[in-house]
Amino acid sequence: MKYISTRGGIETLSSAQAIKKGIANNGGLFVPDHIPLLTDSLFDKLAKMDYAERAAEILSLFLTDYDKTELLIDCRAAYANFDTNPPAPTVKMGEGKYMLELFHGPTCAFKDMALQIMPRLLSRALKMTGEKKTAYILVATSGDTGKAALEGYRDVDGVRIKVFYPVDGVSDIQKLQMSTQQGSNVSVQAIEGNFDDAQNGVKRIFADKEFNDKLREQGYILTSANSINWGRLAPQIVYYISSYIDLYNMGEIKRGEQVCFCVPTGNFGNIFAGYLAYRMGLPVKRFICASNKNNILTDFFNTGVYDRNREFYQTSSPSMDILISSNLERLLFYVCGKDRTSNYMKQLSETGRYEIAEQELEEIRKIFVGGYTDEDGTLSEIKTTFQDTGKLIDTHTAVAYRQAEQYAEETGDKVVTVSTASPYKFAASVLTALNKKVKGSRGVLSPLYELSDQTKTAIPAPLASLQGKAVRFSGSISKEAMPDSLLD
């Protein structure tokens, strides 16, 4: 299998080369030149496997230049330090309602599902391609990706990593997780701006040939751990297929029965991974794209117009506070083709908006539907879900769960809500939803202890361990100073 750019061009790479490089020369994102199929025999095989085995099997379909035995070794190592087995369990919430829990990894967020395996894929890619320079990983984060990437790449040979985050655009717990990160090869920098400023800054650095040449002279090549990198996106395909198989093994669905997945999303990477599983043949009826108050994707699915020229909101679900959904470009490639996608991205860069053709929108609507949950609805959903089921959910999951319930009620379809973070990562907002005030007697970690006391639930060990950790990274810089901070 080869990898090509969403914007066309002659660049064609192996999976190892694409993972090492991160982004195409013309600014496009790498996509596979064909989609492998989920055959009946493969389904039967996967149904008898554990999660690590399923991951290795599915990844081997896309990473055809990797050794399958080594993939299994890496998958077993990646998912060994999760606090549940399987690492991504699907639990029943009610009749026809399920939740795919993706927050049982070392940073308590769904990014662990990819960022525990991706460093291993990159390390092998560097060796496979004979790379002698150090891979310098740049990450723009709205919260969870940063910590997951830092933890995944900590002290990995041949790699340095720098994470940029919006100084006021992440939760206190997310900020503490990143600012206390250990590792000799890690660096964290807050910027004055929002996530889109951080993401655009990273993209400009990648596109700056002169700056890249300067880094090469110093012995570095740039790559990314964001979902623009195929090595980050591919592992996320696995848990959609695995969840469906788990439902089948649980007796909740019949073979070939369609289900829906409701995904809280801002950058569109998580839900696009599900779309690739669908393209492989997974029986999905709809993907419900759940947005918060920054509902640019909802408007896109309703009108075909993507317009980032709008007010930006900071919400209680900060990982979704995004106005430029990078991975939507990959969906456009599969629906609209490389030439039109390139044109739409050019319009977005120059004017901040684009409008797809009516037939293209109709094609997208066959599988996607958009909806959003405002701030009041998010907090209300957390309270109602806890009262009705005893299950505590975070703000991002609440955005999706409300949309999932509404969709299930309207259609009668079976819906799996993708739960993306532990409620303790956003403990202050969850306490507010439960009508509890944060007393603050234990500093930044006060909400964790108070949420535990109020709900009689346990603080996840990775978050409890933040107590007493020294802050290593502090202060903020302007978005214009991002390149200089790399050289420093």
C-alpha cells in the first residue's frame, strides 16, 4: 500500500515514509491509495482475538511495509498499561444505547489509544527508512493530545517533542499534566491565542522551507504527532471495528446489523477514523458528529458551507474548541477528489471559507449527520446521566451522549457514544454540573478530591499522582514566536 496527498501531486510514499514525514510537500494530508476490506473471514478471525491482536491485524492491512510480528509486539506493549482489559471496553447504557470507553490509558483520554502505539511505529519508521537525523515532533493541542503525546514519546530514542497549547484554552488538570511532564526530550510551551492559532503556527513551521533547512543543518527533521499524521490516525480505526465485534460477541447485535456511532469532535480525526472503518465494510448506518457551542461542523453538514469567520467560544469541553477541523480535508478527498479538495483548502486559506457542491454534500449526508450541545445542555446531561445511571461522564462525552440519545429517540437505531475522557480531567466542570461548588482547599487538584468525595468514585491513578509534582514548564509566548522557541 502507498500513501498519497489529499491535494494531489506526484509524491507517493510507503507507510513508514508517510509516518516519518507527517505532512505532504504540498500541505496535503497523507491517505492510503486504497482501502482494504473487512471480509467475512477476517471478521471471524478478529472476533476470536484480544484487542492487541485485533490492532496488529488491522494495522497490518494499512502498514504493509511493517513486519506483522513486530506490530503485534508493539501493540501488546502499547496497551499493557491501561487500567482495563480490554483497553477500550464497550458498555451497555440502556436498551440500544452503548458507550465505547476510550479513557483507560495513562493520561485518561482517548488520545492514548493512538499515542501509546504511534511512538513505536515512528521508531520503526526511522530505522526502516535509514534516517540518521533526530525526529523533532511538533504538536498543537487543545488539551488531551499534548499530554498523551508527551507521555508516549518520553525518552524515546532518536526523538524530541515540543507541544504548544493555548494558555487559556485547556483545563487546569490538562495544564498541570503537561507542565509537570518528565522526560529529557520533551518541551511544553503555552501560546497567547486559541487552538487554531497553535495549529496554524505548527502548519506554518512545516511549510517554511528555509526554517526546515536550518533545522536539518542542526540534525533535525520535523514530523507531527497530531492526527494529521497517518501514524496517529490509523490506530484509531481499530477501536471502531473492535467495538462492533464486542457488541456482536455480547449478543447485542446480529452479524451485519447496522449501528451508529456518536463522536464528540473538533478536529475531525476521531470520527474520520470511524469513517475509514465504514469504508472497509463495517456495518455503520450513521456517524453523528457532535459539536459544542463552536458548532462549525454542524453548520457544514447542514449547509455544505465551512466558514471559520465566526466568533470563537471557550467552553467546558475545551478539546473541541476548534474552528479549523484539519481532518475534514481527508473526508473531502474521498468524496470530492484531490483537485476539488485542493481548491477548497486554497479557499479556506485565503478567505476562511468554502462551499462544497450540492451532490458532494448529499454524498456526505448519506453517512454523516451533525448536531451540537450548548453549555447548559452539556452540564444538564452530566447531571441527568449520573442520576439515572450512576455513571459519571466528562463534558466532551456529555456533548455526544445528549446527541446520541436524541438521535436514538428519533430513529430507534442502536447508538454507540464514543466516550473520550475521564470525568476527572474536567472535574471542576463536572462538579458544577452536579450543583457542587469547588472549595479549592487543595489547590489545582481540589476538584478531583471533591468530585471523588461527592460521587463516591475513585480518582484515576494517573491524575492522583499529579499531587506534589514539580512544574517544569511555565510562561507563555506569542504565536509569532513559535519558530524561535523551537531553536531555543
